Amino acid sequence: MSEKSSGVSDQSGLPRGAATGVGSLPGGDAREAAKTVTGSFEDFPHLPELPARGPGADMIGRTIGLLVEMYAHVEPSGWRVGDRPGRDTRRARSWLGEDLDALEEFTQGYEGPLKVQAVGPWTLAAALELRNGESALGDPGACRDIANSLAEGLRGHLAEVRRRIPGARVVLQLDEPSLTAVLRGRVRTASGYRTHRAVDRQLVEAGLREVIGDESVVVHSCAPDVPVALLRRAGAAGISLDFGLLTERDEEAIGEAVEGGTTLFAGVVPSTDTGLSDPAGSVMGVRTLWRRLGLNPGTLSDSVVITPTCGLAGASPAYARAALAHCVRAARSLADHPE
């Protein structure tokens, strides 16, 4: 069981010294996953994702199952738009239902923040194929349709989560690992011989804003060069990233974000099997960054949530459990010893 954090942050509404997971876990047992997450993160659990079950449990298929009046099925090359909900969409919705059933079971009486995850509109557009086999990213009309459908589907999904777990303050995580590639024109076409044109930053921002709406949203990317300032303008309340990929050129934007009230979800615990350092060592880089930016160390436990660097689907079950527990201990170390 996790150690309790000390109160609630004034800045984010999240527990001080908070930790949570990114999303995915190994294995295929929804009840075991929900038990693991709620047992590890008493103050900030999340809805587990179990992609090992197959197509429809992967993050793209799971999110396609949430879309409204837009359907897709699995082809050898990936997910492709179709005319009606088929077996793959039904399977995605069924697995999501199982996961919600399990989470509901293990959160009886829970009151506090609860995170759910979905793929953001631009990573979805980069991954979803149109009927001609090309990425939807190359069709501005299709990109708009995806953002609109996703926004409507997520409203329904979040309402369902709130109905099942009425004490939860739901935080939506949008997974956007392809966002930097979309902005820089690095998403390959179906042939693989060229790339799609870079999408205008204002269009990217508008698409994200459409999906974020009035929700409390954290945008996650485990890719380098996360566009922090753009995400803040789009309305993200939090930004989740692999802390080990930050460079000096990212620091100014991170500092401005934190000072502006954005919560930093710092991925500091490796997401695949390895030896784990002591908890204080895992967050040493966060403390160092705070000093370099001249930020008040006392704000660390209000401004930072500790997470793994990315999803844990590629880890062994034993390591995944150890990594979640390590996140909790590292967050406690950061709160107890900010300097």
C-alpha cells in the first residue's frame, strides 16, 4: 500500500508528493491490474491499459473505440477507417468495459483524483489510415473530424467514469507521442519514401483545444522535444514527459510552465526491467533542475507528480509492481527533502 501524502496542493488540486502511473501494464487480467494500481497509488490511481490482450487493447484501438460516428478495423498495416463498427471496435469497447468494471470494484468509496488515458487527436491522426491506406494526417478535413469525434466520445467516457466512481476528480491524460513528429513533418507516408508535410502549429493547437475543452487535462509524450509552450496555450493543466530526455533548451519553457501553474508529471522511473536506484537518487535530477531554474524548492511537492518514464507494458509483472512502488517512495522523498 502506498504512503499517504500530506494534504492537497494549492496549485494543482492533486495530493502533495503525488505519484501515479502513465497507463499501460503487462499482462491481461483487468482485476489484477486494477488491484495493483489502486494498491500502489492510494492518492492518485489511474485506469490501467493492458495492450498485451491484442488489437483493441492497444492505445490506438482503445481510443478508436471511444470515437463517435467514426469506426475503424485492423489491417496488416494498422487501423483503417471503416463504414460501421466491426469486430475490432466491439472488442475494444468490451475490454474497456472490463477495465472500468474492475476499477470500479477496487475504488468503492474512493474520493480524490483519478486519471484516465486516451490518445490525443494528432497521434491518432498520424496512426489512423483512411480508406486509401494513407494516414489521416494528410487530410485536414479528416483531422478535424477526428478531433470532433474524439472530443464527443471523451465527454461520454468521462461522464461514465464519474457515474461509476462518483467521488473521483477525473483527470484526462492525452497521449501524444507523435506530436513532435507531426509538427516537424516527420510522419512517414504509407510508402515510407516521404513524409507528410508539417502541420501548422495553430492548427495543432486548435485541435488540442477542441479535445481538451473544459476538462482537467495532462498531455503525455515520452518523445524528445515536447512542445511545452504550445500545450499550455492549448489548455493543458499538466505536462507528462520522460525527464531523462530533457535538454537545456527545454528548461526555460519548463520553468515558465511551472511558474504559470502547470503541473509537471516527471517520468523518472525506468519503464522496462532494470535495477532501481534509491528513491532520492531517482528524483535528484528534478531537484537539480529546480535549483538551476531558481525555483522555490518548497513548491516541488505542489508542482511535480512522479511517474514512470512511459507505460509499463514492456516490463515484467514483478518489475511493473516494483516500479509503481518506487514512484511512490521517490515522490515522498521529493516532498520530505525538496533541497
